[in-house]
Amino acid sequence: MLAAGGALEPFWALYAVHNQPHVLELLREYKVGELSPEEAAPAPAAAQDPFAGDPPRHPGLRVNSQKPFNAEPPAELLGESFLTPNELFFTRNHLPVPAVDPGTYRLRVEGPGGRGVSLSLAELRSRFPKHEVTATLQCAGNRRAEMSRVRPVKGLAWDIGAISTARWGGARLRDVLLHAGFGQEREGEWHVCFEGLDVDAGGAPYGASIPYGRAVSPAAEVLLAYEMNGQELPRDHGFPLRVVVPGVVGARSVKWLGRVAVSPAESPSHWQRNDYKGFSPCVDWDTVDFTAAPAIQELPVQSAITQPRPGAAVPAGELTVKGYAWSGGGREVVRVDVSLDGGRTWRVARLLGERPVPGRAWAWALWEVTAPVAAGAELEIVCKAVDGSYNVQPDSVAPIWNLRGVLSNAWHRVRVTVTH
Amino acid sequence: MLAAGGALEPFWALYAVHNQPHVLELLREYKVGELSPEEAAPAPAAAQDPFAGDPPRHPGLRVNSQKPFNAEPPAELLGESFLTPNELFFTRNHLPVPAVDPGTYRLRVEGPGGRGVSLSLAELRSRFPKHEVTATLQCAGNRRAEMSRVRPVKGLAWDIGAISTARWGGARLRDVLLHAGFGQEREGEWHVCFEGLDVDAGGAPYGASIPYGRAVSPAAEVLLAYEMNGQELPRDHGFPLRVVVPGVVGARSVKWLGRVAVSPAESPSHWQRNDYKGFSPCVDWDTVDFTAAPAIQELPVQSAITQPRPGAAVPAGELTVKGYAWSGGGREVVRVDVSLDGGRTWRVARLLGERPVPGRAWAWALWEVTAPVAAGAELEIVCKAVDGSYNVQPDSVAPIWNLRGVLSNAWHRVRVTVTH
């Protein structure tokens, strides 16, 4: 529809995720014929690869989609460091990476009456105290591959690595909003909307929003971040400025931030209204009603095993199992249970690192457990976490299956063989 | 130990829950002999029934313990009204109901340096604006009976009725704390501690505490309530004044409130430090370490079927299934899935009543679903709820089993037979 009256190629090139055999198969039915070479229009400049300007990436990443770029670190590396190195941090891009000139960049902060301010990077750095938060970001689609094995879903086949942790530095969104004249209290369901500088072929930006109360809460620590692990934001992670909403699904931490808008309703963006929502397993694409479910904000309690990997052969003796656990809304991980027999018996894992402040546990917990294992055994290793509200992960995937494959947080299961 | 050097009878009479055949069986081993009648001391006055002053109760309640009184409404009645009538509201008493003279009653509000105030009921009513909140209270042990069927646990065998909802009216705890000179900010892990006027045989009151941040948060709406559904608090529910902490386990909503104390640590009470905590299924009474788990505050997402009842014979045709769903921390119930085939297929239930403000959903949602059922069928009806953080209930009970039988929130299952 966006291409009506014009060339389809720019759209085809942008949504390159459609370049798949089963899509070409579907389209075959609609083939009318082929243009003779002399009738074909010259390829417009816009039909050139819109992703040609994307930055180089670390070769160790597991790539789920090249255009737009979506990739996760290998699980073994993910569990090795509390702060994920920038070049290994999972990347979830919806569109081409925009090229932003930091010298001319301005952030617009606006309200419904047209009032607002515009801020340069230098102003964002100098006018507001720099605030640092160690926060884990997780994609709603993390662990989607496990859900696809129950029944196909729409979305990229993320393994367990669409989650990473960094130390973010920047201005508090609260401070910027107060500077722009927005106060503490808003009645009703006001949101703060974010627009990225990444745009689709029709010029529409990536967008998302969070409730106003969270945006202005000192305790929620929402950042407009210009630093990631002590470095300038990498281009894949939002250079020169991104939102970081601790405890909330990654989709709301808008990258390449161009505009902040205080609004009486949530963002009209496709990704806010018609995506990133959870549904019952009984809902399919014929019956789904996107107005019937709330946009995902806080995520449920999650954990996964990063070591050993599925199918591994592990030596008899002492087996060390490692993994991560995290929950949304700042709820701390209070316990991780690990089973080596598919969930019949359990041990309590050791949580590594410092215990966070309850209610502000924005970062994951890494954990490990060591247990004797006998040669020849076939183990089904399982982990499940408990958060500060004593919420737990569900036992199995099928009852939480949903057509978009989001919110995949059942017990993580890894089968291994013990060698002699 | 409390009775050392004195008479055991007052303690035996108070902890009347010990009056059970298996306890008497255990004690038989330790029998030394019997006093001859002339050696027996006259029964002291304190050995008289300490529960003799308890109020009369509604005969429809299902009584789990008479002394102290612990009772729940029948499930069929529970699901019939959004506000639970006062006389049917579940009652969880730890000790005898104290007789409080409202004319001489004073609430003490104190801090660590000895500063504080004392307030009469008239002052609580006149000096602070009356605030009303519709909130559900749930006992940590709700649905413990299901957990006991996996393996025995210590605690009263609550069915699904240790949960009820009322419209509470009173002074905001926040307002009273500000009046007493306590400010907005506290570093570290400060708590606000509550002591009841109900005391054990050694004179120690029931006690519990909540984090300082929740106590002073306007959004958390913690009340010092003197009204319940528009009436004076009933004696069983804390007359003349009780705490109501919305979104938090009932154990912190201390009844017959005598003292509020701002403290750098949580309440030293047995019920805060050595009870009402969750543990792994691998922890037993020989290995439990009560310092290793946080005191339960916010509860996880919960739901149960109130109609039909287990074992019922229901007529063929249209079956209506009804129930409740609730989550802690003000997280609204966003969906309830119901299955008639043990969890293989699902339908989405209709949520009744008005939708709450997200994040301040203190009251449960009642729900219902209607489906055709064929004569002769054996149905396993299952429900599971999803909250605003997209947390879900676990599939089964065994993996969340814990030695105290708390936090029992697996899918609720009810088997019925369809008649002709």
C-alpha cells in the first residue's frame, strides 16, 4: 500500500527480512509476467541497498537477520561477563542504522500544546547531571526459537541471547522533562513517546512510549543515554543518543532518539499498538485483536542456561552449570533452582555478584551450580528463577505460546550426555 | 522455652492449633507420669481459655482452625460478589482477638530516636483526610491444601478462599508518618514496623513490616483503616484500626494496630523473619535457613475457579465457569485463560467489572466463561491468569512446593462430570 503508484523496489529492499524462500514461493502464485528489458524503468537511487551504510559488526555474533541487522552473542560468552562487551551486546534493529552527525544533532522535546525545547548533544551533556545505571535489556522475542518448536510463530528465531547488560550513562529523562516544563503529575494514561531517526521507506520513524509516571519517577531511572560501558554509544546501539528504560522490554528503549513527545495517549507507532503484545495460545492471525492486549512494558521473570550447551558431551565428575536470571520492573532475582533430572529434583544455584537494592534490580544475576555427574548419564538440565514478588517461570512452553512468539520464559531445558 | 520455670498450660491453651491427634501422639513418647491430684497446682486464671473473648462468627464460614480463628468463605459465595461481605471475609488470626476500648485507644507512631506521637481514634478520623481504597487481601497460605497433596507442609489447610476484597476507608499511613515528622527519603533498607494489640502468652505482639518507600509512597495507598465496606471494622478484622497494604501479602496488614515504628531494619517479629518466606522444593526443616529468603511482600499472579466445585455433576449444554484472578504490586490482571481439557486447548475468559488503573490494580478481577459441554464428558477445568508484567502462573504444584506451603499459585484444576 505504501508503494501504491510508485516503485515497489525501495520497500522490498528495506524489508529485506522478506527475502526468504517461502515468501518467494507465496508470491509465485501472483506472477503476471516479466517486463521486457526495454520497458523496465531505470532502477531509482532509492532502490540501492538502504543498509549499505550499516556499521561493521563483530564476526562472533549469531546473526538472525542481516537486513535489518539482528544478532545475538553466543550463549557461552553471554554468561561469562556481568557487563556484556559493547561489540557482543545483542542488536535488534528494525530499520537501517541512520547516519547521524553529532555536530548538528538536536533532540526535540515537545508537549501537546506545541511547547517544547530542542537540545544539542553538548547541552544534554552539560546542562544535566550525568547519571549511570547498570541495566539489562531484553528483547520481547528472546528465546523465540523454543516457542517456534511448539508451533510456528512470526518473528526472528532468537536463541537465549537477545538479552545483554551494560552500564549506561546519560541524562535522566526526568531531568530533561522538568527542564522542558513538564511537571510531576499527569492524570489518566499519559505517555512519553519516543521517535527514532531510523525511518522506513515511507519516512515513518521507529517509535514507542512508556507511561508518564515511569518517565518522571526518580526511582525508575529512565535515561537518555550517550554512553555504554564507558564508551560513546556504538552506532548499532543508538549513536548519538538512545533511551534506556530499566526493567522494561527493549522495544521501548528507542535508539537514535530524535524526538520525545509528552502525549495523552501511548505512541501511535505500529510497534506500540500492533506488535510487542501477548495473547492467549488460542488466538491466531484470523482472530487476533491488537486492541485487546496491553503493550508489553515490564517483562516477566526469566532465566536460561548458558553452559553447557544443548547436545554437549560433558566429562564425568563435577559438572558446572551456568546461566543468567532477570526480571522486569526492578524486581530482584531471589533464587534460581536447577535440576539435572528434568525437574524432578532441584538444587539452589549460587547467585554471583552483589545483591541489588530490592525494587531497583535493573541488572541480571549470573548464577552457577556444581554437581557430581556419573559417566553415561543423559541429563536434562533445567533452570527456573524466582523474583522479588515470588513470581516464577511457567513449566512448559505450549501454554504460553503466542502468535508473535514473545514472552518466551518457560523453564529452560538443556540435554547433555556425560562421557567417561 | 517461654514456659520455663512456670506453668505450661497458658501456652498450651493459646497455641490451640497444637490440639491435634498427631501432636498428642508425638508427646506420648515423652510422658513421665501423672501428678497425683493432691500435688496438682490449682489451675491459674491464665489457663482459662484465652479465646473465650473472641467474637461470634458467621456459620457459613469454612473453619480451618477454631483457636486461633482461621476461616474462609465457601468458594461459591466468594465468586459471587466483587466486594466480599464483611461477615464472609476470610479471617486469619494468629492469636486471640483483643478487646480494645475505642474510647481510650491510642496509636503510637515512633521513630528510632524516641520521637513520635500518639493519636486517638478521633484524632485519626479528624486530622487526616479519609482515603478509600478497594483492595484484595490474600493470605500467603491461600490454596495450601493443594500443596499438601504433593507432600505434607506445615500450616492450615486453606482451600481457595484465603482471599477476599473490601472497600477500606481510613487515614493514609503516609499522612500520619508526615504528621509524626518522618520525611520522604530514607537511605538503605528502612522499614515501617507494625505491632498488633494481639499478644502471645509471653506478651509478645503480632508484628510485621513493609519497606519505608512503600509506606510513604502516595501511589502505594497504604491505609490505617477504620472502615471496611462502609462499616466500622469488625473485631475479627482489626477493630478499631488496622493496616491495609494494597498489593502485598495479608500478613503485613496488621490488625488491632497498636504501634507504628520507623526502623532501620525490618520487623524483628517471628512472622517477618522466620515465617512467610518462600523456599526451593529441595529445602526441608533440617536445611532451611530463614535468613536466605526475603520476607514475602508483593505476591505473585494468582487465579482460581469458584464455580463449578470439584467433583460436581454439571448438566449438559452450556457450562458457565467462574472465578477470581489477582496479582500483587498493583499489577492488573490482563487475561485469564480457561481450559476444559486439562490445559490442551484454551479460551479467553471475560473479565467482569471496570478495568483498573494500570499499576494500581489493588482489587481482584472476577471472570467467567461459557462453553458447550456434552453429556457424559469428564472435564478437567483449568484456569491461569496473566498480569500487567505478563507474569503467568506455573503449570504444576510440585516444582513450587515449599515446606511452609505458601505461594501456592499453580494453575487451578477442577474435575467435573457432565450429566445427561
